[in-house]
Amino acid sequence: MNYLDIITKKYDRVLICTVILLCVIGTVMLYSASSIRSLVETGYETDTTYLIAHLKRLLVGICLLILFMFIDYRKYRNYYFQIILCAIALLVFTKFYYIINGINRPARWIYLGPISIQTSDIARLGLIMFLAGYIDRKKHQLSDFSTGFLPPTLILVLIMSLIIVQPDFSTAILLGIIGGIMLFIGGANFAHLSAASATGLCVTIPVLLMEPYRWERVRAWLNRTEDISAIGYQAYQSLISLGNGGFLGLGLGNSMEKNMFLPESHTDFIFSIIGEEIGFIGILFILTLFLLFFQRGIRIAKDCSDPYGVLLALGISFSIILYSFVNAAVVSNVIPVTGLSMPLISYGGSGLIINLASIGILLNISQAKRSVLRQNEWKLKLYG
């Protein structure tokens, strides 16, 4: 007869140190990248507008990280369906709110007074929690198409569709990749995954072409010798910024491109400013930190024998690493511009807060190592 014994262990200190380092670097580089913009927008009164806003959001994120560190992650297991319903309702509400009020901007944010919430970030964490719970509950049926594989796939498609109509095509594609990885790890039939991926690709191309700006981004990326005054301007200036930095960089605060030459220098393209100021060596250090984060996430999943905890840890880890390396690829013009930010480093409220909350869940999973002991071993441990 087997018993489940819980051996308490400390939180993953390496992961905590990695997250702290990324947040500190992000804060310093955000101030450097946004100082000129802040001066211009405030009539040269202050250079800390974005820094103060970032610090407020960082404080909220850290509070949530600590909160989720102390909440047993297993409590979410039974509410995976309710969580995804709330995420879907939030996405639907956001779109209809913009339509009803005649707002012609992308329907990505809900505004609660001075606070803005990007609903796709909440949907990302909700999707990871849903898939982890569903796969844990239906792991023996997942290889069956109709009763196991189809329901989570339809939910994934619905979430992606609601995000695409915001519109936020890049986030939707990335969520599709994260969902596919989790289903594959959970034991879904490879033939089913291949068929779903092929179908998704056939649908993705027409959707990509529906909005002219999406195709323009791809065309500008493919034809880099054409006029870059419009759609390809950001990518072009990003490469100039990286080139200016060289191996060691121009020095902290000495970026030239942040002087209103590079749009979104504090958000989507902050990695360019990092490369310009602290050089290739700085970029390599930050990417190494993200790889270390991913390695710790994989190790946490490996040490956890609870399938729900394993999938939750993997989903969170893949989410952070994919966002970070996609952003780095955009900045270096390896792929077309996507509009995705660098986790824990770029300026942005809901993304930073949700990422820190997710890391809190990951740290909670790292706290308890579960091992199954035989009855005599359990008695020996209990009675000495």
C-alpha cells in the first residue's frame, strides 16, 4: 500500500534571485529608455513619469507574487472551468464595451479609473490554468479525439479568436503555441495535434491578410531594402540601435536612439536600448537569465509528481521564455514586428503584474516536493 508524503522544502532561491535581477535590470533600463520621452511629454518638468508608474505596478506585482507564493496551487485545480469562463467573459466584455461606446482603438484594455488592464494577459494565465486542470482531470481520455482532445482545442480556438478580433494577432498565435505544447506534454495524440496545427495554419494565413497592416509588417521584413519610412521604420531603427551598442555598449544612459528616434523605446523595443547602452554582453546576460528562469521552471516541474503542478509549471515557464525570445527576435529583425513586450523588463502594467503573479504560483509549486513511499517507509518516517 502506498501513501502520499509531502516533504516541505524551501522556495526555489535561484528562481527568486533570477526574477529579482530581471526586475532590477528592467527598472533601471526602463528609466533610461523613457527619460527623454517623459521630459518631452511633461514640458521638461520631470524625467520620471514612466519610472514612477512602473514602480507602482511593480509593487502591485510583487504583492501578488508573495500572495500566490503562500496559496496552495492545488486549490485552483477544481476551478479550472470557472477560470476559463471568466477569461472568456472578460474578453467578450472588452470588445463589446468598445463597440457600444464607439471607441475606434484596439479593444485590448479595460480602464478602471487610472488603471488599465490588458485582458489578453489575464486570458493567458487563465488558459494555462484551464489546460493544466483539464489535462489532469481527463488525462486518460486525452488521446480520444471527441471526448478528450476536441473540448480544450475548441476553448483554445475561442480564446484565440476573441484576442484576434481585439485585434491582437501575435498574442493569439503565441497562446496557440503554448496551448499546443501543453496538450502535447499532457499526452494528446500527435496525429490530432498535427491535424489541428495544419488546420490552424490554413486559417491563420487568410486572417493575417485580412488586416493590411499585418501583411505590411511581413512585407517590410521580407523586403528590407525598400523604403522604411513607414511600416518598417521601427525595425530599421532597432537595428541601428543594436549596431551602435556593439559588444560593450555606449554606456548606461548614453543611447542616441531613445531621443525620439526609436518609437516604443520603453515598451516593445526596450531590448534595443539595452543593446545600445550595455552592448552585446548585456543582451547575452539578460537572455541567459531568461534561460536560467526556464531551466528552474523545468526543474520545478520535474520535481513535482502531481500532474496538475507539472503542467502548470511548464505552462508558466514556456509562457515567459516564449515572450522573451520572440521579443528579442523582433528587435534583432529575425522575425516581423509583433507588438509583444519583454517580460519583467518592458513598460506595461497588466503584463508585468500577471507575469509576477504567475511566478508566485510557480514558486508555490517549488515549495513542496511530493514523493510516494511504501507503507513501511512511511511508518519509519512517522515513528522514527
